[in-house]
Amino acid sequence: MNQVAKKETQAVALASMFEEDAHIGTENMSQEDLALPFLKVLSQLSPELENIEGAKAGMILNTVSSKIYDGTKGLLVLPCHYDRRFIEWQPRGQGTGAPVMVYPSTSDIMNKTFRKAGDSKDYLESGNYIENTAQHYVLVIDENNSTQPALIVMKSTQLKKSRKWNSMVMSTKSVRKDGTYFTPASFSHVYRLFTAKESNDKGTWYGWEVEKVGPCDNAAAYQEAKAFAQSVAKGDVQVKHQDDAAAKPEVAEDF
């Protein structure tokens, strides 16, 4: 048997073994044991520009795999779950870079904040500040149809993009057999996320752009998105926020 045929035979045998031994070694892993990737837009000051080969401002980074996506081309996602949080941070350069506290959208914490002259942040008497943060849990669909759950955080100037995306999801309608309309699950449709340059009188940065592609035609991805959505809704998915404010220009809030 020549070497090529031997390798092909071995590959087939291994594929069969991989399938037969599926999930061995991962039986005790749940969503709580996994790191949920963030998808974030790289800025001109992002440290990843020096650490990741080929990374440029305006690209999209998967914070777990370090995979980068062309910002102009973007990537395809199924939106699985949405929620909004008020996140308390210490001033830049202080603390561990982790949130002091994460408040639900029903909290009255914003009633306890104030703004300083010429500053768009919402401060507490302690000196910490609160960020109104939109969280979009998605299932990323790569070129080869492989999938991965991830989280997209939108705040400050990107809140307007979040609301636009939510409106696109809510305005999607399907028709029942009896001719009446209903709003399908958010993961029934595929969206393309890409980036574009933005600016105001305080600086220039890259922000998110969202467009609807069309109905999901991948049954396996749909089922995976549904399972992810249910896990998030049950509280099984843990989010570990990190402050990346130092990598962003100071820009005015856009509500």
C-alpha cells in the first residue's frame, strides 16, 4: 500500500473513531465552564494591533480565538438573545479592569448619577461611572458553516446601532398558514455585521453596521442558536466583562 492510500485509510478510521467517541472528556463541561468570546471592533489604539499579525483598526476580533475578520466584509450571525445592563466601572487606571457591579435594566442606578461639565460619562458620588450597555448574544456562522456563540457589546455611540438592530429583528414578520402574521424567533434570520468609520468633534473611530441578509437556511445552525438562546435566558451563560475604554477615544454619548 503506498503512503497516500495509507494516509487516506487512516484518516477514514480516525474520522470514524472521532464520531464514535463524541463528547468523551467533556461530559462535565457546561456553559459556566466555557469562555464566551466577545466580538469587538479594533480601534487605532487597540493593543491587539501589535499582538495579532494582520490586525488593523476597523477589523473585528474574536477575543477567545484571536481570529480577526475584515471589517468591510464583516461576518454573518444569528442573533440569539438581547439584554441591557448598567455596568459600574472604576476610573481609568484604577482597579482590576473588571466591573465593580453589573445592574439589570430595571435598576434605578442611573437616577443616582450626574455628569461633569464637558464630560459625557455618568458618574456616581464614589467617582465610579455607569455605562448603559446593550448585550447581543449571537451565533457566528463562518465561511465553512462552522458556528460559535459570542457576545457583542454596544455602548456609547453604538447604542443607536443596537436599537436599529433590535428594530430590524422586531419588524421581521412571517405568515402563518391561516394568513396571519407573526414575529419569528430572532435567530430565524441571518444578519451581516461590518464596520465603518465614524467621527464627531472629539475624534474618529470605527463603529458597527448591521444589515439583514435573509432567512436562516441552515437547520443545524438554527437549532444551535435556539439552544444558546435558551441557555442565556436560563442564566447558564456567564459574561466576564473587561474594561477596554483605554483603547477608545472619548466620544459623546448617543442616546
